[in-house]
Amino acid sequence: MGGTTTAVRPTAMRAAQGPSSGTTRTQRWLDRQFVRFAVLPTSAMMLLIFGVPLLFSFYLSFEGWSPEQALFAGNFAGTANYEDLLTDPQFLQSLRVTCIYTTITVSTELAFGLGIALLLNIDLPWIGFFRTALVVPMMITPIVAALCWKLLLDPDHGVINYWIGSHIVWLGRPDTALISVMVVNLWQNAPYVAVLLLAGLRSLPSEPVEAASIDGASRWQVFWHVILPLLRPYILVALLLRTIFEFRAFDNIYVMTSGGPANATMSLSMFTYLASFVRFDLSLGAAASWLMLLMSLLLCLFFIAAIRRREAN
Amino acid sequence: MSALSGVGSRRSKLLFAGAVYLGLIATTAVFLFPLLWVIGLSLKTRLQVFATPPLFLWRPTFENYLGVLSQADFMQAFVNSLVVSSGAVLMSLCIGVPAAYAFARFPFRGGSFLFFSLLVMRMLPPIAVLVPMYILFSKFGLTTTRFSVVLAYTTFSLPLVVWIMRGFFEDLPRELEESAWVDGASRYAAFRHVVLPLIRPGLVAASILCLQLAWNDFLFAAVLTNNATRTLPVLMAAYSGGDTGVDWGGMTASGALVILPVLIFSFVAQRHLVAGLSSGAVKG
């Protein structure tokens, strides 16, 4: 992936001194402040909607606090919220479900996405139609997508049960419920991976592939030994993005199962949502969200380190 | 001719093309079926929806769509969605575009920290920001207003705008503004009258991608709105409460109306899709 450099270029150095002739003192002062003024709104906004809330929830996660109280009127509770979480079977279950869900959805999305991208990369007549048609699922509002599947999977009137000729209550059994929410996700996001990887495939140099095929390599050998290694940076980016997004799984689960049956589809987001906005235990919710933050930060750092290492090689 | 098809004899090329088409048609059928089936449901009468065996051929009816469009609830949610999404886009553009320009052109102290924090903001799970945001907003009387949703949406649309626009600014030749500066234009005038008009395609791309994210969001809107200010995804999710009910026609017709605008946006912005998708990934 072409890195973009932030190094100061000579022209920028020259430009940074600003216009020199025909300008007043105030305008020169204003010009010197340009960067500051340009960045100020973004910084202020981030502080307002990101910095302050996160600091507040960090504080709250060490308090016993209920919504009727004033903002800072809670009682210091030490690490009690965190201890509650780590001994709560539902939370531990949600941790397990999130890990399983993320691992399986990300790997299947990558496998399907890579397959679709390879198919879409071949220049044939009408390929444009397929390229457009196959991205449709990923555009759909996730809530609507989950509702669609809920109808398809309906035990009495769903077309899927009709086809397989049985009466499976897909969303009512722990095993099939988890599979069902994962399938919806795979359906929506395999095209996402495909679009990313297709962009990668289109940007690969053609010489190595041609050289390999002139040397008599089979299609499979070309794919395995030439294309796949070249594509690895794109695969890493897709892996990073999908892991980050699956880790926060919520919409499809909320619509299809709300975390049930028997917590079989309870993701971390779903747990935090229920704790905070259904049971209104907001200090517990704050603690859960901080644990989620730390976990996703670790995931990010891990992937960024992996990508950096590849770029360095 | 692309990578894989360049290999082999004429006969094996034909076979290969056939296999590719077969694969493409099968995949497309599998991926489009759920959506097409559900759109089919929206064009059936109540009796036809529940017919066993399911009907594959019928005379389509638009009564479900007429029913949905005459519901005050739906129209209210539609307006809310429109207001909230375009509000989020406008706000992020106004705030984020100058910052993106600064990131692209003037390396400054703390710049990389700020940029990194923007990426982190995009990467962190939304529920984690939402919990404290809800408390703070409700103490300041902001919850259940559409403005609170707009503010919440900037947590994802601002990073997206900055990311995409920075790329567009970097692709713009520097000489254009520099000559304006030499001619005595201030930084502000050069930005407004020289750079912004040239960057318009980027603004369009960024707005469409943000609009799509905002339109599709459920979590923020579910927590921060009430019955009067709820957006379309929140209204749709109400259908899923417990049972799917018996009004499959109405439900699928509203679903189709919800996704229609995003599908249109996306096809308009298809060229820029990849930039938007990989936004937040390390230096895409």
C-alpha cells in the first residue's frame, strides 16, 4: 500500500512563510494562525463528543451511581464494577460469544470475499453487472437486512424451512440462533471484503503474473505463489477492519435474537446495551464499555503493528 | 486481460470463462435472493404472503407501499432520518474539511496525535462512547432531540470526512494555492476561492459516504431518540419486537423504502466506495 508522507517538503517550507507583499500586519497574523483556526473546530468537537464522554465514563466505572443522581454525586466504589463484571456469568458468556462470533464471521467473510474478488477480477463481458449486483447486500441498512432474514427464517412461513421441508425454529435454539446471526453478517459483509480485495487485485502489477505464466505455472500456482503474497497487505487491512467491526456486533443480534436464547447470541455490545439502557445500571455499563474499549484498542494496535512490520520488510 | 485468464490454451480459456460465469451467476443468485424474495413479499397481498407453498409468480400489488406512505409514523421517521443524516453530513463537512486541508498541507505540532485520535474514534465500539454520551446529554436536556443524534453521528462521520478529504487535498497540485498566495491572497481566500471549488468531487464523495453511514445507523438513534424523533431504522426495529407479527407486507414495503435511498446514493458514489471503506485503516 502506498504510504503517504507527512514529511515537510521544500515547497511547504517556503509556503509556510506565507505571502509577503501587499498585505497588512493583521492579515499576516491571521495567515500565521491559519492552521490553528482550521484545526480548532475538529479538536473542540472531538473533545466534546469523544474525550469528555470517555473520561467521564472512566470516572463513572469506579463509582456506584444511579441516573437520578447528579453527575458527580456517586459513591466511590473502587474496582467493584469491574469485579462484578468479571464474575458475572452473563458477561463472561458475552465475551465468549463475541470471540467466537468475531473469529468465525471474519474468517468466513475473508474466504468468501477473496473468492468473489477473484471471480470479479476476471475481465469478461457483463462483468460490470456482477460487480454492481454483488455489492448490494453490503449497502442495505443492517436493521432491514436482519429483518429480511428473520422473515426468511420464520419457522411457519419462512421460505427456508419450506425448502428444506422441516420446521426448525432457527432463532429459538442456541446453536442455530448463533449461526443465523452470523449468516446475516456474512451475507452483508463478504461483499465488503470482496470490494476491498478487488481494489487490491486491480492495483497489482501485471509483470509477475505474466512472467510466472510464461514460465509454465498453472493458474493455481500463479494464485498461490504470486497473487496471494502480493495481495497480503490488502488482506491484512480487510482483516483489521472486519475484526474491529465484528467486535462491536449489535444490529443484527438486536433484531433477530436480542442476545437470546439463553444468552447464546449475547455479544459484548448487546450486554453493555442491556446493562446500560434496559437495566439502567450505567456505572456497570461504563465499566463494560471501558473493557470493550481496551480490547478493541489492543486489537487495533496488534493489527497496526502487523501492517507496519509488513511495510518495513 | 487480467491475471488468471491469461494462462492456457484457447480451449481451456473457454472452459475457464464458462466456469467463471457459472460461479458468478451462482454467487449472485445466492447473494441477491434474500433481498429479491423480501421485495417480492412487499408486492404481495396478505393472503399471498402466507400462501403455502410460497408463490413465485403473482400479479404484484402496490397496496403495501400506499399503506406505508400514508402512515404518519413512517413519514415522521423518514423526515427525522433525512434531517439527522444531512445534519451530520453538513456539520462534519464544515468542521472536518478545513482540518483535512491543514493535515494535507501544513504539518504542524500535535498534528499526528490529532489525526491518530480521529482514527481511534472511528475504530472504537460506538456503544462505549454512547453510554457516557447518553448520561451527559440527558443531564443537559439534549436527549430525545434530533441535535443529540447529529452530535453523536459526528463520532463516525468526522473521521470519515477528514480521512477522505485529506486524500483529495494531497492529490491537488500545490502550485495552485501557492500562486494565489504570491498574488497576495490570504490563506483563507485561497482556500475558499481556489482550493474548495477544485475539491468539489471529493466533497460529494465524502458526503455520500457519510450520509449512507448515518442513514443506516441504529444504535445511536435507538438510545438518543423518542417516538417523535426516532429515525427509520429505529422504527423498523420496532417491527421485530418479539414476534414478526402478521403485517409482513407493510413491514417489507417500509424496509424497501428505507433501503432505496442508500442504494441510490451508493451507486452514485460507487467509484469512491473503496476510499470510504478503508478509511481508518492505516494509510490505505
